[in-house]
Amino acid sequence: MESKETQLSDLDKQIAAPDFWDDPQSAQRLSKRAAVLRDEVESWRAFEQRVGDARELAEMDDESMRAELEAEIELIETELEKRAFTTMLSGKYDEGDAILAIHAGAGGTDSQDWAEMLQRMYLRWAEAQGFETEILDTTLGEEVGVKSVTIAISGRYAFGYLRSERGVHRLVRLSPFDAAHRRHTSFALVEVLPQVAMDSPEVQIDFSDVKIDVFRSSSAGGQNVQKNSTAIRLTHLPSGIVVICQNERSQMQNKEAAMTVLRSRLFQLQQAKQEAEIAVLKGDYTKAEWGSQIRSYVLHPYQLVKDHRTEHEVGNAQSVLDGALTGFMEAYLRQTK
């Protein structure tokens, strides 16, 4: 904590400098970092004070205060366990925001419905964590559900938690779209990317390499969206990456959101290349493909959600689909540390 207080003190000195706002992008980034550090330092100091108060209460050895003290100690232990876990989220981007994309797999209507169920699940989880969410783009299914959806999730440790969700998710249920009501298996792919700052030196975009197309939105959004050409398609010519954003009302908002996703996808591409090169050198390279699922959600003939990487499972599948995901995320993060 002392090192973070030192970092905060250094940042405060930079912020107080008269030329601090000469570079607005850098100033915003440093101001955000200072705000995060200040919140963390103040939170830990308040927790230390709470522990100190409980210790003083215990030293009084007042039997009439025992029940209150025991309740407070239980709350402190729960809080301490939570704080200890966040120290595991030490990756470079773990503390930041995330881009989450869901893609329906093979299986037509059932898979598109499953993709929308996952969208609801992650939105509910984010709401329970106090995170902000914004749907950047949606491609609707032919009958129901979605073919794909891209969501920006903002909040401290959003990426750190959500990176455990990357992979194929499988649903087993009696299909509501099958006249014979037979059991179906559906798949959807979940991608999780860190939101990369515009001034990040790790992702440099030459705008001459980006083709920009403007077109009329095809998604739900009201009369304005249907009449005006506000949707944006960005094509990064060197990599072939295409990003579409059509869920905002203004063309400028869509362009900014699309650039955010493009930066994150380019960063992911760079990371994947580096990891593949290292794996080749180590002799354990395997091609990344649409492969086996990371988690199964079984609604019939019994209810069970099981993570195949950690063996963590929950019998109440509906609670998981309602957003109770943190147990799965923490089990994965503990295993990978």
C-alpha cells in the first residue's frame, strides 16, 4: 500500500503542473489512474481502521458486546477474503474495462436463442457487480435471438473477471423450437478483449489503413435510426479485421465505439501472434480453432452447470443464467494462478 501511496503522490504532482492539460489524452489517462489509486488507498485505509476498531472492542472484553463483535469479525473476514482474491487480478489489463462478444454457433434458431440467453446472463452479472454496460452492435437472428452481439463492460476488474469466460459455451435442453420437443445441443462462442486506451503505444493504427463505410442501421432502434445512415463499418486493410457498430444514434458515436473495438481486436491479434511464436519455440503449439466447450449448461434431463476446466459446478442452472457467475470466474482464476 505504501508503494501505491507513493505512486498517487507522484501523479498528484504531475496533475498539479501548469502544463498538465497541454496533452488532453495523456491528462485524462493519468487522471483516471490517479482516481483509481486514490479509491484503492482510501478503501484500504478505511478497512484498516475498521479492523483496528474491532480489535479495540475485543480488548474491552465486554460480554454484552460479544454478539456485535462476532458479527463484525465475520464481516471483516468476508471482506478480507474478497480483497485477498483481487490481489490475484494482477495482469496488466485485469483492472480495466472489457469488450465482450458473443457469436451463435451451428444450430440455427436454437443457437441464436442461446446466444441471446448468454447476453442476458452477462448483462445481469455486470449489473450485480455495479459495472456499466453498453451494447455496441447486434446482429439479430432470423426468427429469435441474436447471431452476434458486442458489449462494452466498464468497471474495475471487469476484464480480470471476464477473461475466464473466453471459449465455447454449450447448452443442452428440450428445444422450444422443435415441434417434437426433442433435446437439442447448442453452442455459442464468447470472446473477451481488454479495452485498449486510444493513446496506448501497444496498438498503433495508421488511419490510411482503415476503410470507413457508412450505411443505414438494420437493427432495432427507432425511426431515427432507420431513416439516417448512422451505422459504421471499419475495415482494417492489413489484417482484414472488420468491425461494425450501429447501436448508437449518431454517426460519430458509432465511429468512436467501432474504433474502440478495432483497437481491442488488433491488440488481441498481436497477443495471439506472440503467444503462438512462443509456443512454437517451446514445441507445444496447437492451432486455435472452434473446439471443445469450456462450460456446459444442462437444463434437461437434469439441471447442472459445469466448468470443464476447473470441475466447478452448480446444480441450480437458472441462478447461473440469471447472472450468478462469480463462483465460476473465481475458480478459474485460482486455478490459473
